Amino acid sequence: MTAAFRTTAAGRLKGAKPVKISFDGASYAALEGDTLASALLANGVHLMGRSFKYHRPRGVLSAGAEEPNALVGIHRDAARKTPNVRATVQEVYDGLTAVSQNRWPSLAFDVGAVNDIASPMFSAGFYYKTFMWPKAAWKSVYEPTIRASAGLGVAPDKPDPDHYASRYAHCDVLVLGGGAAGLSAALAAAETGARVIIADEQPAVGGALRFETGSTIDSAAGWDWAQATAVKLAAMDNVRVLTRTTAFGYYAQNMVGLVERVSDHLADPGHDLPRERLWQVRAKRVIIATGAIERHMVFDGNDKPGVMLASAGRTYLNHFGVLVGKNVGVFTASDSAYAAAIDLKQAGASIAAIVDLRDNPAGPLIDQARALGIEILSGRTLVRASGNLRVASMTVRATSGGPERTIPVDALLMSAGWTPSVHLFSQSRGKVAFDSATRRFLPGDYAQDCVSVGACSGTDTLADTVKDAVAAGEKAAKAAGLAKTVGTKVKAETSESWAGGMVGAAPGAGPDTTGKAFVDFQNDVTAKDIRLAVREGMRSIEHVKRFTTNGMATDQGKTSNIHGLAIAAEALGKEMPEVGLTTFRAPYTPVTFGSLVNHSKGRLFDPTRRTPFHAQEEKLGAVFEDVGQWKRAWYYPRAGEDMHAAVNRECATVRKAAGIFDASTLGKIEVVGPDAAKFMELMYTNPWEKLESGRCRYGIMLREDGFIYDDGVVGRLAADRFHVTTTTGGAARVMNHMEDYLQTEFPHLDVWLTSISEQWAVIAVQGPKSRDIIAPLVEGIDMSDGAMPHMSVREGKICGVPTRLFRMSFTGERGFEINVPADYAAAVWDAVWAQGQKHGACAYGTEAMHVLRAEKGYIIVGQDTDGTVTPQDAGLDWAVGKKKTDFVGIRGLKRPDLVAKGRKQLVGLRTKDPKVVLEEGAQIVADPKQPIPMKMLGHVTSSYWSENCGRSIALGVVTGGFERMGQTLYVPMPDKVIEVEVVGQVFFDEKGERLHG
Amino acid sequence: MLLIHCPYCDEDRPELEFRNAGEAHIARPENIAEISDEEFAQFFFIRTNPKGLIYERWRHIHGCARFFNAVRDSVSDKFLMTYKAGEKRPTVKAGEKA
């Protein structure tokens, strides 16, 4: 069965495979090669959508990417529901299912259309003015109602099941656009041997040759030449031809983002193909050949289904073999529409009349139309198009006024001329220049190594376009370093010119008229709205745009921006460039999140770092927490234990017997060289020169401003070798900080820095039994207290593998940290674990580690400090070398604010009720009865239940805290006020005897 | 994404391999412990933040890991030149490609 409006008189789909598609549940016959729009039009279906604000019936405006009206949902399955797909771009496949949007209960009968009748209420900026009162109703009534009634498609509610590919590519010449200009340029560049990539958004190259059937290039029909040229290019080793590929963004240094739609046009894409492929292309030279977009005429009713661009009507006929109507009217201000009228007439449609704004149009196309017997009404304008769900008539009068004449039509083609597509040029940061003779914006000053050719640079004829493009292709190849030119020859003949046209509202839609003459179809902006914006005081086009939303829809004003600017300029009595042109931003057409997110989702979103003990910890039932990219064992619940019970047991066991802890995530840096000690003196507040080999010291690192940046225990392995540890989170930035100073401030020091975080895995064994557990496994190290006191480091062997064995403690107990090469770490853990079992040890996680260190008042940088805490504030003044003459931060520490009284200082907080555990981050005040906002003295930085103390413990920073010992302060919470006493930082074993016990 | 020329690798590499490290040619005073509050403020806090040519530090952190200096136009983002740390501040005019 052939669809009713499919003609055999024209088109390129003859013999194509018939397929079935469905739109809003109805089934339609289509041909492979159709777009959804051409297939529906072939079946006489013009009504394809409802408008954003007024719910007006809408059909197709265009036959391409600029389409503002015919937006539909494409549903493949429950998860694959793509909203806002342009019917003019979506290729059909057998079984394609499309649904209309923004209508209820149906597309033909939409309750929301009441907005159109009530439209005087909804003029531009209406929501800024109308819904001001009562204030509370905005959130609960107005906004939800407006959001429900305005809008486009519905976002899918399931995760995207498709996969997307990503490629980086480099080339000498990247050609954007595969029309006559792009193909000619690509050919000329390619024949020099340059590496060329040419991309076109359509399924096939050809651009405007798709509808301009009269053109011939190299003695062939333009379209046939284009296809043959693409085949020729694709066969060359140095050329990549990408179709269905949109250049959506032009970035710095000739980096262009392309998205290739790989499988959206296939009935059954299968699992192997990606849905889309993102290309990030870096080109030495870029040739922009993006063509031009036809403008509509601005008159009352120009949005009725059946009213469309002349080039669209011509494309549907000449490419798809579809007559958009059988009695077609034409409204134009340029010659282009005549060619459409002639083609339709010759294909069997009747042309009701050509209404031409110009008084005396002349030229071969006009003569040809007249010869075909088409009535030409020159010096006339359309005052309105009428019809309900489809245009039914057009009403004509002289441009100067006078009597009206209504002519029945079933379709209406319009052309106000062509707007050069300067989007990508503008995105490249090139400056557009207004050409006052033709009243259009053209590429002006270039910011990058690119050039625009053809209609996008204002070239109006095919012959000039091809000639310029060949020259540009050769020049680009030469600029990219290709020396030879082969003298590519492409010759075009054409009788058509894209010159002329008009911008702004047609004479029938002037300031004195009341009809809806649409400027921006997708956002329902009329000529009247633009004038209102000017009356309301908007002076710049940027303000007009935001007030009216002109050009802010998903089509980004491809058809509307120039008209909107012209109307605003007229209302302001200024020239267009004085009012300004809004910025063209990426993406050129909407890009799926899927293609941009690409592989970076789920497990590939961010790397996961696991320590060498991860499997051992999993076996022990560890619950893991995320610490940056690390998975760290948080606690080890046993049967029947919740987190609280597990942490309590772990804390008690460490102090009673011993605990085994994975400390591998700590950052580790080896500082080596003759000047290693000198370098350490500069990087840390502490003195290092006199630290003996084999001993350790707790080091504090400051920034130049005097605030604590990091801390950690440092072991001196030899005179010229330090094993530095950092916080887990600080590992990378401390390395960067050290490298920065070493390379740029202290390059005279003979020092090398090596990150050894991943080389050494660390098992901490802490508790009174720690030495008994480890000693049997260790060779070559005397672990007696005399030979290896607290804060010492020895090199030897454990379980037969090298170890750097630290005697140190972050729990306050006798403790060791066993550094072993990561590759042997799991075996050593197993051996230590087996030993530990003999002594009643348990594994403990980061939560118990936190509690145990807080019982001892040991700080955690980044938790108890926040980048505004000095060593003095943290009670660590003892760690600052008083005799030192230089270290990073030495001057910062002396800044007036840092030595002033009343700084926040780190203190212990004891709740009056020992059972109450404070919330970390809770604010501390002196008087809980003061009015809100209260004056806060500080906040709680660390707070836990301490099983070992039998009560809650907390640390906090409090203004003048050291002088408040014994004071009662208050922590106001939403439901109560908690009384706390300011105490010292240490809650357990204040004398520190257990370190040696 | 910018391409940045690492003067140590002598290669144009993508911006992803680099990290900006703030304004260049701000030397840490050798007698830093003795300088006045004003001098410290000038050294530590005050930056030129120019519209136009900016001399700044970069680190090829995911490459050779070296810090180096660059002259960049803060309006167009374009790099005019890069040079090794410790080399003299070059004189470059806006719009000039060194």
C-alpha cells in the first residue's frame, strides 16, 4: 500500500523497502530512508506535536536539525524512551514507535490548549508578574501547575541500558559539513595526502543538494556527484567519512566534539553496537562548511500544521517523494521559495498563489513560475494563516494595506531567506560581523585555525561555493604541512541563488496587530512578546532573550534568533548590531548524556583502590567504608553484633590484648639524598638534623600561611634516608607540596622524593601483646625495649621478606607497624593473624582506630583541623622547633591574627551525662538561653562512645579553649541542650605509660 | 581541552596531564622569617590576576612531573610560550607567538 501523499513524480526512495511505523498507536506505511516526519507527511499527517506554552497544534517546520515543532518520544522498550526527538531527524525502521508529547488526553484534543485562549494572561515574563501573591502558593500551587502544563517530553525513568563508545582522533584537516562545500574542500585537501575527517549530521552527505535538484556538479546531478564523491573519499586511506555525525561543540585549539549516532536508526541494533560514539577530534585546520538555515516568515498563524519552510517542502518532495499538500500556498521574500513552488507544481500539486513581499520580483525562477501559470501576488503580504489542526487558508493583502483576500490552501511554504550557520564559527570564539547590505551576520575575525566556506560564510551560489571550498581545502592542507597540491577541480553550474530575503516581522504582523505571529516556535514567543519586552525596558538582546525566552529552547533559536533581533532592533529604533547578537553555545543540537558520560559510569566512574589485605578483611567479615578512592575496613562485626557492639569489642580488645589493623592506605614518601635532613627541616616544623638513624618523630607540615597541612610519623632509616608517612587523604597533595618546594624553591638541595605508598603495605599491631605476636616472625631485629624503644624503626625480615618495622602507636598502646612489600603482604598478614589468635587479638577497623586515637587526644588532620588551625591551636606547640630559622610556615605562624588571643583551640569535651554522645559538627555556646542567632564559640570535631572510658568522649575547637578548662559550655540541639565541661584532650592513660607497657 | 607544551618533555600534550599551580615568578623570600607583615602579605596573598598576559606555573603531573612556567593570554586562554622553572621571565607582547 502506498501512502496517499507519496508521489512517483520525484524522490529518491523508489524501490526502497516498505516498513511499518506507529505514531500514537496508529500504524503507518513508510519506506526505508524516510524520516519519521517524511513518513507521517506521506500519510497526510501534519499534526505532530503541541507547543510548549499555549499547547497549539504543530506540524513540521523544517526537514532537518533545526526543527523546533515536531518533537516526539521514541519508545523502543521500557528503558529506552527518548524524549524530544526531532521527527525530521529520526530515521524510520520497521516497528518504530513514536508518541506525541505535551498533550492530554490526545494530540487532536488537548485540554491544555485552553492556555491559547487565555494567552493574554501568559504574555512574555508573565510568571515574574502574575504569581506574586500569596507568596506561599508559588511552591505549592503555581510552580507545580505551570511545570505540569508547560513542557516537552518526559525523561526516561529507568537507567540507560545502552552503551556508548568514545574515540580520540587527530587529523590535518577536519571538515564540518558534507554538502557541496564540505565535500569539495575535503576532496581538495585529501588529494594532497592530508589526513582528513569529514562529518555530516545527515544519514548521507549532500546537504542542500538533497532538495536543490536543478544543480549540476562535474556534469552530474548535484546529489549524485555528492554520493560519488563520498564513495571516492571513503576509499582513500587518509580520509574518514562520518555520517549521522554532528559536530556539537568547537573547543580550544581546534578540538571539536562530534557525536556519531551509530544505531538509533536500526530496527534491531543488537548488543555489540554502541548507541552513539563520541569523537574528540584535534585538527590542525578546520573547515567549517555548515551551510545556512532557511528563515520562516513572521505572520499571524505561521505555526499552523502545514505551514513550513520552502526548503522543507522541497526536500520532502525531491528527496522523499512526498507532497506536503495538494493545493499549496507560498509566502516569500526571496527567490528560493519559487524553486519550491516550481518543483511542487511539476510534481502535480497545484500552487494556490505565490505571495511575494517584493514589489517587482524578477529573474529566471520568477519567469519560470509565471510560465507554469502560477499566480504571483507581488507587493503583497500574508496577514494570517487560518485552520484548526491544519492550515486551511491564507489571507492576503497589499503590503501597504487595503482589502483582504482569503485563498484556500492545504499547505503553505514560506521563505524569508537564509541565515548562515555561524554556530560553530562563533563557538570557536570567532567574532561575527554584521553585513549591513545583506542584513546578516557572517564570520568576521577568526580566533582559531579554521575557515568558513559556502553558505555559512555568506556565499550565495553553488559555483562560488565549490570554487572557494576547493581553494580552502588546498590551503588548509598546505597550512597543515602538506606541500604538494594536485589541482583538484570541481565545477558547478547552478541557476539558484540564496541571496535576498527579509528579517523581522512581515508587514501584516506589525506593532498594531494582535495576532500570534511566531518568532520562536519551540518556546512560543511571538513578535508581540519581543515588542513587549522592549516596552518593559529590555534594551540588550540578552535581556530580551531572557525576558521572552526567545532562542532558549532546545533548538537554540536556529530559526528565530535573527527575526527576534530584527524586531527588537526595530522597536528600539536601532540597527541590529547595536542591539547585539546572543552567544552561540555548545551543543549545536542536543547531545545525549549517555554519549558524554560514556564509559564513566558505574564501576568505571572512579577507580576503586583496595589494599593488599582486602581479601583477608573480606574473609573476616569486614564492613568497608569509602575513604577517597580507598575501600577501608570500617569494623568487623561478629555474629549478632551491630556496629556499636563490634567497635566496642574491638576497642576493648586492643587495650586488653592486641588488635591488627590495615594501615596500608597511609601515604608514604621516601626522602633520599645528601640534603634529605635539610629538606625535612624546611618541610616540617620539627627539627630533624639531630634525629638519630633508627628513630622516629611525629612531624607537622604547615602551609606557608602557618596552618596545619598534614601530619605523620617519620622514620629516619639512615643519615640520608627518611621514610615519611602522611594522612591517607593527604598522600598525593603532600607529595605535590614537597615536589613543588624541591623543584622551584629549594632546587639547590640534593634530594629525591619517591612515592612508596603502593610499594609498602602496612599491618599495625597494637596492644600489650603486640610484641609477643610479632616477635616470633621477625628475623634480624632485636625487639627488646632497650634495643627498640617507642618511636624507633628497624630494617630486617618478617616471614622471610624484607620489612621496615616501626615501633609507634596511634592507639596509646605498645604498638608496631609492619611495612612489607605489597606483593608479599597477604602472606605476612596471614602469619600475623595466626600469631594473633594465640594471644587473643582481633582485627579492628577504622572506626575503632578513630575511637582509640580520640581516647588519647591524637588529632586527625582534616577532622580536628580544617585548614585554619595552627599547631598552637591544636595543642601541638611542642612539635614546632623553636630554634629553627626556617621552615615552610615559620613566618605565617607569626601573623598578627595567628598570635592573637581568642583563637579557637582544640580541647576535650566531657558531657555532664556520660551516656550522651555529642554530634560531630554541633555548635558550642556559652549561654543557651541567648536569642537566635546565637554567638557560637566553636564546634565538636570528634565524638564517640568510649567503651574503655565507660563514657562518651569528644574533641572540639572552642574560642580561648585552653583558658576555659573546667568551664561548663552548652551544645544546643533541636530537641535539647547538652551541657559539657571543657577538659584536656587526653581521656585515657594521661601519663602515656601504656606506650611502654 | 588545551594542548600544552611541556618544556621538559618537549611535547604538546593534552591539558588532562597537567595541573595549574598559580602565578609564576613569586619567589619565597630567603629571609622569610624576618620579613614584615606587609612583605608577607605581598608575597603570600597578593596576585596580579591580569586580564591579558599571565605568567603562571604548571606541573606536568601525569607526565614528567616537572613544574614549569607559561605565558598565557587569560582572555583567549592561548598559551604564548612555556619555559623551564628557574629561567628568566621572558618579555612577550600580547598577540605575539614566541
